Amino acid sequence: MTAPAAIAHDPHGGHPTNTGLSNEKLTMWAFLGSECLLFGALISTYLLYKGRSVSGPLPEDVYDIPFTSASSFMLLMSSLTMVLSLAAIQRGDHRRLRLWLLATASLGGLFITGQIYEFTTFYREGLSLSTNLFGSTFFVLTGFHGVHVSLGILMLLSLFGLSMRGKLPTERAEAVEIAGLYWHFVDIVWIVIFTVVYLIP
Amino acid sequence: MATKSAPAENHPVETAGHEDVEHPSESKYWKIFWILFVITAVEVALYYWELPGNVNINNSALGLLAIAKFIVVVGYFMHLKFDSRLLRRLFVAGIILALIVYMIVLLSMGVFIAPPADRNSGFIGT
């Protein structure tokens, strides 16, 4: 069999590509690998300037750990509902797929609402992007993460809309898997941020 | 509208790669979630109740718990444990590259060497 023919008729059930992997999935993993560098830069900048602010408010003046812990639990829960939505479409259960997609987007929405509340509270307490080094690095880091979560919510709602219109058949389960990869990534980034920024003094 | 079928214990899924990969069952996903939930609860508890010894023990414990959560989510929820080796290498390469680059930056800036109070000397901050 010639090489192109071998690619077109993969006997192992893989994708008809040179790697045997879906190009979309491969691209998403490469993108997530590069995102590690982006968030690595933001977290490193936060660490670099940690404890270097010469005027307040400082982290211990503004952090509300019980509130942020509740937000973290919501994002963690959304990772579970995301993976349950993937399991649902893989077994052809489209009603549950929509239910779990909506649950994931809602939990993400609650997380973002919490972040907006936190930001406005900090601002009222005198911390803004230009107040001190803590304010600059904190808002840029958590703000970038918040934007990622918001984009993830848009992805999930798009999938929900596609499913409602019957344009997300079981054969396209990979679309949910790829959106799920992005969603879980924002969760793992939060795992690091929650520990490094909030919990470690 | 599709009908619901009973969840298999470990169902094979045709995804990327030259073989059918086995994703965990729904009950396993729930178990993993509860493990993550407990780890997060322990992390929050460690914030309030310090372990005996100096503060570095607490910080190390928090760091290790975060790494454990990271690995569990990537391995099970993102299925990297079950997926193609190429995908694993792509992601791990990103993490290792980020760790090396930023460790060099942080070490060269003396972040892990001197306490913040000492590092302020000669530094213009706001």
C-alpha cells in the first residue's frame, strides 16, 4: 500500500493524518503547551514582585480566603461536569450532554461573578492596577485567567447551541473533548494561582 | 434525541492515536472529583492551621498538594494518562520549558535566595 493510501485507510481506527492523531486535538495540546509559557510568565512576575510593594493595600489586607476557596470549589466542580458532558456525548446521550454543558458554563459564570465581586471589593479598598506592585501583578495575572475562563464559557455555550440545533452528533464528540481540554487547562492554572497567590503567604 | 445507555465501567473510545483508548467511567470521575475536593479542603485548612516546624514546611506541603491536583486533573480529566504519547510530550515540553525559563529568571533575580525585606535595597518599587 502506498503512503497516501495507508493514510486514507488506517486499519487501527486512527485519524487519516500523518501522525494518526486528530490535527485539531494536536493543535489544542500544542496551544496548551504554549499557554504554560504565558501563565508561567505571569506567575513568575507575581513571584518576582511579591513582598516588594512599599505601600498598601497588601495581600493580607484584602484577601478573603473563604470566598476565594468557594470560587475554587466551583471551578473544580466545573471540571467534573465538563468531563461528564464528554462521557455523555461519547455514549450518545445528548440530553445529558446539554445538561452538563450548561452546568459547566453556569459554574464558570459563577466563578467569573465571584472574580468581578472580588475585583470591585479590592478596588473599593484602595487597590487598583496602578496602586502598587502587588495590585499590578495580581490584577494582570488573575485578569488574564478570568479572560480565559470567559472564552471557555463562550465555547461551551456555542457547543450547547450547536447541540440544541442538532449539529453536534456523536461523531463530533471530539469538539466537546477539545473544548474540555481548554476548560480543564484553565482549571489547572487556577490550581496553581490559588496556591501560589492566595494560600502561600 | 438520543437515548441514554448504561455507563460502562471503562469504555473504549475511538479518539486520536492508533489504538482505542480507555477513558475512566463516570463513577471514577466522581471519585477523582472527591479526591480533588478533599485535597483542596486540606489546602485551605493548611492556610489556617500551620504544620509544626517552620513556615517552609507548610509552603512545601501546599506546593506538593497543588502538584498532586495538577497531575490528577491532567492525567484523568484531560485523559493524558490514556492518550497518545505525542500529546503527552507536547504538553510536558511546554511545562518543562516554562519551568526552566522562569526558574532561571527567578533565580537570577534572587527571588528564592534573600528575604523580600533585603531584596528591597536598591529596588525602586511602588
